[in-house]
Amino acid sequence: MSTFVPSGKEISRKWYVIDAAGATLGRLATRAASVLSGKLNPQYVPYLDMGDHVIVINAEKVRLTGLKGQKKVYRRYTGFPGGLRAESFTRLVSRRPEKVLEEAIKGMLPKNKLGRAMGTKLKVYRGDKHPHQAQQPVELK
């Protein structure tokens, strides 16, 4: 009997919708990252992108527990001397709620070309509407 070795060509990708309304940021991010990386697939291998597409809706309604909502700070560097920019969670969620979820989910993926390819299958939207009805996404609890 020969061992099955997946080549990546026979992967059928599904589309899932996750509703972020009232969900905790970290728990939602770990669930989405495991779907994106393909760990729910029984033929999972770590060196291939076996993951499915994930659509996250209601990104502005995600929450943090405890005092993290007031204390969490997002930092980025412009590339210039003295160019460190910091922004609080509450300000970033009011300005760009998609960015909060994207950073949380993509931070849980591998830091290489494969992880960046997995990150392209993530779609995050502010409201409860998304333009991917033609893909017939299934709701992920």
C-alpha cells in the first residue's frame, strides 16, 4: 500500500463566514487562523496551503475582555527617524475596525511566503454585508 502525498492540485477550497458581533478578538482570531491554515482539513500537511477562505463580518463589533480595550496599543514604524506611530485599540477600532482583525489573524499565521499566501484568503468587512454571495459561503460557528 502506498502512502498518499498531497500535491496541492486537488484541493477544493470552501468559503466560511464568521460573524464577529460580540465575539472576543483572540478567540475569533485563533478560529479563523486555523481555518486559513487548513488545520481542519484531514489531509493537512504543514508545507502546503490547504486552507479555506474566511470572510469576517461585523468587524466593528469585536470586543476585548478586561481593561485591554483601554490599554492595548498598536504600533507601526514609518521608516523615518522618529517615525514610530502608536494608536490605541479604541481609536483604531473606530477608524479602521478591519485592521484590528487582520493584524490579529495574520499574526497567528506562519511568518513566511506560505503564511502570506494564507493571509490573502482572509476578507474582513466592517458591516454585515459582503460581496462574496456567489461563492456560497457557509456560516462558521
